[in-house]
Amino acid sequence: MTAYLLHLAVLSGIFIILAISLNLIIGYAGQVSLGHAAFFGIGGYTSALVSLHFGFPFSLAALSALVVTGGCGLALGLPTLRLKEDYLAIVTLGFGVIVDLIFLNLEITGGPDGLVNISPPRILGVTFRPRGLYIVLVALVVLMILALTYSLVRSYHGRALRAIRDHETTAQVMGINTPAYKIMIFTLAAAMAGLAGSLYAHYITFINPESFGLHTSILLLAMVVLGGMGSIAGSIVGAVILTVLPEMLRQFKDYQDLLYGGLLVGLLILRPQGLMGRGKLSLKFIMRKE
């Protein structure tokens, strides 16, 4: 039982990082992303491949995942973040589908069978293989992400992001470089998701495309909406609840997407600000009518 609880704690920590990174895009910058799991997968595959084929230690593998996913986020953000709402949602959804197909069909990624025998992290001579040690590593990374995110959202840059979310035209008139901010936050969020992918790959020691498809993107969106868009604490609560809940409902695995969809619809109707959100403006990109 203890090992199982530690396993859930490790997964919860990884999904907290993912939920926070997606919340930066949706809750703070007011942009739509329906393919965030693609960055999670890119980070996982990058870290696994450089570890398996080039013998990179975990620190360099994780850094490689950060750089590659950040670069992918930048490459996607530059041409697409001029789009808004429905169009941006469609583009990010298409990006996720394309990445999933790449994972399925490239020989280097192992195709549908994925990659196996990924080495566990080894830092300063300590191998983080036991779950008790791995939760320490994940907790340290989560604390680092929380400190970075908290500092960002409390700074001038965080206020600029919220101004863009609430009214982009007004933010531009006030002199805020809205395209630069949107690209910056999209790139940062992608890099954070890549780091989560690296932690996941070296923890499970096996990855395949099934872990990074549309199902995972929907799950991440549900975590953010459940906890509350624009709320760091909400990201933590949403990630923990929706990491533990599927384990409790494992016998109903075929209906989990239906559960997440129903949860999203119910929250939008009954409590659109989420469990810990402070206002309905957090769902402005959904509720707004042009």
C-alpha cells in the first residue's frame, strides 16, 4: 500500500507541473491550448532518446527536454499566437494529433511499442529508483516550478499577462507588447511540460504514444478548469484530484473521457471559476461572444 501511495504521489507531482504550465497559457495569458500533452510527450521522448542512444545523464537529458520542448513551443507560437480562441484551439489540437502520429510512426521512437529500459535518474552518485527517493526529486522540481511561477505571476510580467487575458486591445494601448508576452509564456509553458515529460519517462522507464495523446490533453484541461484558471493553488488541487480519481475508477477506464467531459460541462454551468478560482473572467475565452 505504501508503494502504491508513493506512486500516486509521484504522478501527482508530475501532473502538478503540467497543470501549472497549462494554467499559465489559459488562466494567465487567456490563450487556448488543446495539445499540451504533445509537449509532455516531446519532453519524455527527447529525454529518453538522448539517455538511451547517447548515454546522457539525467541532468543533461532533462535539460535537453527543456530546450527541445521550449524550441517547439516557440516554433508553434510564432506563427499561431496571432490567432484567437476557436482558431488557436484548432491549431493546437492539430499539433497534438501530428505529434502523436510522429510518435506512432517513427522508427526511432519505437512506434506503437514505445521505448523501454530508460535509466532512472542518477544525481551525485544517488540513483533515484526507489519511489521514496523519486518523490523527493519530484517534490524539489515542483517547489522550483512553484517558486518560479509565483514570482512570475506576482511581478509586472504577471500583471501584463492578466491585462492581455482580460482585454488585449487595452493592453496594447497601454504599451504592453502582447505578441511577445504570448510567445514568451507559451514557450515557458512548453519547456515546463517537457521537464515533466522527462521526469515521467525516467520514472516509468517505459513510454509509448498512448500516454501523450488527446486523452491526456483533455485530462490536463480538466485539471486546470477543476482547480480554477488563474489559480496556482487550483492547479495543485485539480492535478491531485484527477490523478487519484482515475485510479479509484480504474474499472471504468473506457468511460473516463466521458467523465472528464461531464466534469467540465458541470463546472462551466455550476462553478465556472473552478474550485479555487476567484472570478468568471478565468473562463473568458470560453464564455466570450464576439
